[in-house]
Amino acid sequence: MKIHWQNERLIVAEGDITRFDGDAIVNAANKSLLGGGGVDGAIHRAAGPELLEACRELRAREWPDGLPVGEVAITPGFRLPAAYVIHTVGPVYAKSEDRSELLANCYRNSLRVAAERHFSRLAFPAISTGIYGYPADAAAGIVSDVMRELLPALPGLEVTLMFFSAADAEVYLRHA
């Protein structure tokens, strides 16, 4: 992990989220919770087949129609260094509709779960900016606003925003 910036509670880093050693990582999941491409696929591969089974159980027990956009579900991390995975479904970007609140809810609800579980270290990927097409600059502004709004009220929680590339981290830093 390469740190690009940090203060006492927020870290902006470049690296592989599947190697994050903390209480939980956030998965940019799809509605099915059954794995996919990008971050979702990488997390499922690194966590092992137990994660897929746990997600199937979540679907059967709590989310038979799939996880709604902006909501969260939690599973053990299995073979990951992180103890838990918080799954959230980001919105698909649409020029014709403002979906910023849905994206903000992915971060808000994940932070809520982390607070309820008394986690001390949590890492987020860039949600919705890959195949879902959310412009990185717009997403970074939303994430920055949520962190400024909620992180001060969550004592003891350190958040790492883990980006796949230096360029992605730099986009976020323009909004920090």
C-alpha cells in the first residue's frame, strides 16, 4: 500500500484492497452479491469460495431480490486479512438522473455498520467508478463530503480510501 495522504483518521492510498489488514473492507458489489468483475471479483477470489456461500445465504435469508443500491450487507472476510466484508451496491451513472445520494448512501451505510460493530479500521474502494461509469471526479466530491460529514462523529474509526492507481488517488485528493 502506498500512502498518498493522511491525517489522524483518513488515509488516501493506492493498492490492493484485498490485502488490507483491518476490521473490514467494503466491496463494490453487484445486486446479486454473487461476485462479478473488478473489485467485487478480486474480493471474491481472495476471500475464497466461503464468501460466495455466505453471500448466497444472505440472499436467501435477507435479500431474495438482491441487495438494493446504497444498502449494505456484511459477511466474514474468510481468507482475507480483513475480518469482515461490507458489501454495498453503487449506482450505475446516468446523465439524466442525479444518483449522488445513492452513492453517498453506500459510504454512509458502510460507516454506520462499522460504527455499530465498533470497528477501528475500514477500507473503501472507489465505488461505482469502474464499469458502473460514475465519473471519478464527481464520485470523489461525494465521498469527500460524506467523510467530512460523518467521520468526525465516529471516534476511533480510521478510514482508508484505497485506490487501484495513483491517478485515481489524485482525483480524490483534489476534493480532500
